[in-house]
Amino acid sequence: MHGIVFIQDLAVVMIVAGLVTVLFHRFRQPVVLGYILAGFIVGPYTPPFPLVQDEDTIRTLADLGVTFLVFSLGLQFSVRTLRQVGTTAVIASSLEVAFMLFLGYSLGQWFGWSVMDSIFLGAMLSITSTTIIIKTLDELNLLKAPFASRIFGIQIIEDTLGMTLIVLLTGLAATGVLAFTDAGLALGRVAIFVAAVLVIGFLIVPRLIHYVAGFRSDEMLLITVLALCFGVTFAAVILNHSIVLGAFLIGTIIGETREIVKIKTLTAPVRDMFSAIFFVTIGMLIQPALLIEYAWPILIISVAAVVGKVFIFSTGTFIAGNDGKTSLRVGSAMMPIGELSFVIASVGLVLGVTSDFLYPIAVSVSAITMPLTPYLVRNSDRIIAGLEAVTPAKLRKTLTLYHYWTGKLSRRRTSLGMKLARKWLLQLTLNFLLIAAIFLSAAYMVYHMPAWLPRADFEEATLRALYWLVAAVLALPLYVATLRKIQAIGMLIAEVSLTGMPAGPRKTSAQNMLANIILAVGFVLVGIVTVLLSSAFLPPWHLMILLLIIVALITWLSWRHLIRIYSRAQGALQDALSPETPMREQEPSHSQLARMLKQASLQRIRIAADAPASGKLLSELQLRTRSGASVVAIERGDDSLINPEPGEEIQSGDILLLIGTREQIEGARTLLCDQDEQKKG
């Protein structure tokens, strides 16, 4: 009987969603808004009677929608992109969370709500909906636009801050005190999980996907991808992380494989179906009676969310060194609150520290801000033009100078020693995170051993000793690499700190002594960290001495082998992240290359301020289709963009490097620079 009810509910949801979607497509309105309206129609609060009987099952399917949407975002994302937008992401997301927390708390106090209601309102407003933004950018074909990469980076940092907020608010609700120690531990667990998944994933997943793709079976490839998606998402959930984090990480890893185009094609229909159900469930939560009762607070909070988020995200993005257009485009897309805000509201409700009206208000504000996002993104150019027209000339000049200064600052050259130290410190951090992942996994297995594992009749002390030994042996390549990096850093510090000392045996002796002291301190710190990580399952001291002797013996006998293991893993990781990796097997021969170069011509074209191509995306120009020529590089000031993405925006003053025959390049020149030809097209 339950199966029939489920099929009936699913049929109702999909039929109403399909009909409303057709209407919204017909009138060129955002499809997301259509899904929300469909949910409102079939929801339990819409008279005369609810059309869906089993809401819990539909909401479970909605969780799949969140998983697939965030997984799809990961497929579009690149780890290399995060390095480029990391500063923007940290600055913009941190400013936004702090500002919206303060704004939400102030609004709650102004309404006369309790302190807890006000704090939770601020937390709800501080988190932006990842799924809504992804769907909006996807509908508008802007997932690969330059500003989209900054949005994705901001979302990663903001979701991490959101999970930290949940930990803080849970502690505040239980004890009345903000437990910053617990929040720090939560951030540490997130960092360990991310590092472990990314490293292990980049070492294994590309090879697995390539092997499965060799069978040339779309079904097999799709099932393998879904298995990886749900497997990592499940691992995130059982370790008390969010579904969003697990799905995004595995999507990012799979997005670096050479079969990514085929995978996107196969997963798109599954994503579209379940994401539609997710947005329908949002509409089902809207209560008309509550909208009327709390109309003014909902309206005021919605306006504050829109204005506050657009302002603070634009400001934070600009402070991080981005130009005004990019900053405003980021701000226009980052206003809807969504799934994580609902989680925060439900935490307060379950713990009994917030009023009953707060959760429905969060849903109502989300339902209001959600539909506005596509309109703001679509009309962002007009908004930017209007703001430029009313901005005083002195302020525009000041902002331009600031952008120029931050650009110079980001391109500042760093000494070779600083670059090496930065690289080694990054590798040390990654090594420590992986060591932590190994020992924390062992601790988890000691106390949560799965029922399907064979259980030997060991004493507890013996079992702890075995798990500790296995963890230590698995981490040995990381320990060896860590000590070598510490030794290298010690030698670098010794070299730099004693530069003023005259050369000779005395200087060499002093450098060696300082380097050895740093190595000894590093060795002790590594030992302390290991004890702290394994403190939950440390064996008795007499067994510990025996284990240390065994580990030391293994290290002495296999030192070179351990170094090779780490080096190979590091090389494999670099290969997996190398943008050229998927193309290596398709490189042309020298003779083929020579023949192609004889027929090709390269020319540079400067884009004037009044050129029709100025301000447009490469994808909008359709240069390859209309002329046959291709843009292979863009010179922009001191920067060069090699093989630019279709979502790259052409700016005034850019120099485009075009490849093609002479006739094709002349046709491209006409399309790029000729106003009359552009009007005819």
C-alpha cells in the first residue's frame, strides 16, 4: 500500500511540476520559480486539500536533489580554480557571515524577539543557498562565466562557516555559552576530511573511471559514478559532515577525469529530475496563513537579506581585488537563503530554544528571495550601468586606483626562498592532515567496528595495539616525508638567518647546528601530535615501547622504499591535477603538426572600447561557428589567458590572439570590430 501512495505522490509532484515548468518556459520565466509554485500548489497548506499524502518520502527524494545539484557543481569546479579565487572566497564569505549575523540579530531585537530567536535569525540569513545559485547559473548558461568561479569558491568557505555556526549554536542552546573550542575542533575535522578525500580520491578515482570507461558501457560508467557519489556522501554523513560537502568533493574529483564530458551528459537527466523535486518541496513548506500573520517581519527580513547580501558580497569581492563589474555580478547572485539555513532553524526548534514561527519565516524569506535571484543575475549589466552613471567621478577614480593597486600587489614577485618555504609548509600541512585522518579513522574503528568485520577474541589492550600499529605503518611514508621537509626548512632558515656571518668552517658549523636543532624540535612536535591524535586508543606503556621498536625497525629497513612510495603518490597526484593529462595520448606527430602550421595563421587584434565584442562572452560571439577562426589567447594588461574558456568576457583594451586561415581571421576581425556587420548579424 505504501508503494502505491509513493507512486501516486511522485506522479502528482512531477505532473504539476511539468505543467508549471512548461508555462514558465513559455513566458520566459525562471524554471526554479515554477518548481516552487508547483510545490505551493500540491503542498499541505494550500486549500482545499493536500495533493501529497506522504511528505516525508518526497523530502527524502529532495535530499537526493541537493546531492545531485552539489555533485554537478563539483563536476564544473576545478581545484586549480580554488587557488585563484581563494583570497576572494575567504574575505567575501567571512565579511558576509559577520555582517549578516549582526544584521539579523539587530532585526530580531527590533521586532522584540528573544535573544535566541535573534541570534538564530542572524545565523539563518548569513548562509546562502548553494543549490539555488547553481540552478540559476545553469539555467542562464553562466556556470563557466568568470564571476561564477568566485561564487563557487565563496560557497565552499561559507558552507564550512555554516557548519561551524551549527556547532556553536548547538553548544549555545545547550549550555548558554559559545563553545569556540568545539567550533575549532569541528573546523579541524572538516579540514582532515577534505584533505583525505581529495588526496585519496585524486590517486584512485581517475584511474578507476578510466578503467570502467574502457568497457564502453554508458550504464556501467553511470553506475560507477553514482556509487562514488553516494559512497563519499555517506562517509561525510556518518562523520557528522554535511551532504553538501561530500557530494561537492567527489564531484570535484570526478570533474578532473578525462571522461568528464561523457559523465556530465549521463548524470544531467538524473540531476534534473531530483533537483526539481527539491525545489518543489521548498514550495510545499510555504504557509499562506503565516505569510499573512507575519507579513511585515517577512517583508522586512527579505528586503534586508537582498540588500545586505548584495552589498556585502559585492564589497567583499571588490576588497579582495576584483573589478567592480565582477564584484556586483557576484553580489547579485548571492542573496537567496536555503537548505543550510533551514537546518539552522530546525536546530533551534528541536532544542526548544527558538519560537515556533522562526522556521516557517525562514522558508517564506527563502521563497521570496529565491525567485529574485535569476532576475538580478539576468539584469546585472543594466544595474551595473545604472550604478556607474550615478557614481561620482571622484569615487569611480578612487575605486579604479584601488583595483589597480590590488592587482599590482597580487602580481608582486616573491623570492625563491619564500616560494620554497611556502611550498614546503603547504606540503607539511597536508601531511599532518593525512596523518590525522589515518589515526582518527583507526580510533573510529576501535569504538565503532562494523558488524560485518570478523571479530577476533582479542583483549582490549591487544586490539588497541594492533590498530595503533596498522595506523603507524600506513602513515610511515608521510612521517618520513614530513621529517625530510622539516630538515629542508631548517637548512633554509639556517642559510637565511646567518647570511651576515663570514663564510668559513665556523659558519658551516653554526648552520648545521641550527638546522639540526630545528629538525629535533620538529621530531618532538611530530611525536606530540601523534600522541594527541591516538590518545583515544593508546595501548599500555609496555606494549607501546614494543610498538615503537617495531615501527623504528620497519622505518630503518624500508627508508628508501618509503621515500619512493611518497614520491610516486605525489607524482600521481600532480598528474591527476595536470590540465594536460587528458590530452597526452592524443598529441599529433611532428609531421602532422608541421602540415597544420603551414595552413594556419596567427594574428593579434585589439578590442576598442566601442567594439561590438567589448563586454561580451566568447560563447556569445560564436566566433568559431561564424568565421572558422578561434581565440587561442587573450592579453590583458600584464596577464595572459591561454586557451580561454567560453565563459571568458572580452574587455576593452584586450588583445586577442586568433588562429585560422587568413580568410577566417579577416572574417573574425569584421565580427569583432565592425559595428555595421554586427548590426546585420
